[in-house]
Amino acid sequence: MDVLVTGANGTVGTAITDHLGEEYAFTRLDVERSDETDAVADVREYDDIRPHFDRQDAVVHLALTPGTGGPDDRSLGWSQPQSDNLESIHNVYEAAVDAGLDSIVFASSNHAVGMAEVRNAPEVYHDTGVRAGHDEPHRPDSRYGLTKAYGEDLGRLAAEAHGIRFYGLRIGSVRDPEYDHPYGDAERGVEEGRWERGSDDYEEQVARMKGLWQSRRDLAHMVECCLDDESVEWDHFYGVSGNERRWLDDLEYARETIGYEPQDDGEEWDGPPA
């Protein structure tokens, strides 16, 4: 299968290609060249990216225009970078439909339903029974989350009006290899001098990640399930590992629908790697 990956140089892109590089023929597209990049183009420019969709079977859309606001930015104002990001989503979906691809896999985010966390933190990190199930409506916690929700909805239009399969992955927390464990964010905070190991802030980061973490291999497996699926018209799935205390909870649905069987569970870790 030939698969185009936009934003291939990033954390999620490398998780996919590192783990699935022998399973699929990837074309790695990014706005910046690297040793692994196959194509350099800006997703904001339709004419630049359109030729790279020819002879592809699927696209995994990860590219994000910088400056679209982070998950903690809850202001209601708009910005040109956010408009650019929506235009990028349009460009990728339009190119996929025009080139006759079979499917789009979109890197959505937990922040598309992030108010389930914001309104219940920090209790939600301690398995208090709060759950956002598969039928949770869009509850974006930021302008960043709003763009992800929009990408899911535009994907539904592409699927139902144009017949391309669409998979929105509401990714939890995927990290670079050195932080690919539920203590990763807490340990990075120690390295950056934001808190001390064992402090309340450190432990809260661990508790959060033990619910939200998706290991790199589980993320790649979820993408593989979507690429191999032929039954879905449009759907979304929570990108988390099999974490016992997860509050993003559609694991049974993902298992039954696309065969997602995560290997990792944040609760199995009782400390950072040595």
C-alpha cells in the first residue's frame, strides 16, 4: 500500500514510519527537508502538494501550521495561522478526493473533547469514574481543539459526499522516543527546572499521563488498523494505550470496529526507566 504522510518529520510521523516502515510504501512529506524526507511542500499551497497525492492509496495528515494556539490557549480570538491551518486541512482533503485515494487518516486530538478533562481536573487523573465515551460530542478546550473538531467534521463531509473513508484519531499524548513512557512529561519538567522529582506537580503529571499516554508502537498500530480497514465510512477513535485509568474510553469500540489491540498500559510503570 502506498501512503502519503504529511508532517512526517514530527513526533507522530516518526512513530508511524519507524514502526511501520516495512509494512507500507511511505512518501514522507514535510515543509522542511531531513534525511528521511521524500517530498518537501507546504500544505498551505494546494498546487505544491497536489502532485504528491498521485498513485497513493491513503494519506495520513499530521501537518499543523505553526501559531495556531496551544491546548492551554482558551482565548476566543482568531488568527491568520489558524485560518492557514484550516486551509491546509481543506487542501489535503481536496487533493485526496481529487486523486481518488481510498482513505484519509487525520491526526485529531483529545483536545477536540478536552473540556471533559478541564472541567474535571485533577480528579479525572485518579480514576474517579469520569469518562468521555465514543459518543462524547465535540467539547474543544481551546482554539487548537476547535481546529481538530473542524477537521473531523470536514472529514465527514468528504466521506459522505465524496466516498472516501475517513478516520479521525483523537490522539492523547504521544512523545519522542526518550519520553515514550507515562513518566515522560514529569521527567522533562525536572530537566527543565519546572519542578522536582516526587513533588505534587511531578506526581500530577504522572497521574495525567497514566490515563492519556499512547505509546509510539500503539499509535502506529492504530494507524495500521485504519489503513488496513475497509469497513468504516467515517469514524473517530481515542488514541490512548490500554491504560487502566483512561478517561478517553472507547477501547472496546475501537477493538470491535478496526481491531485495535494496544500492547501498553501506563499503570504497568512504577517509575521512569533507569
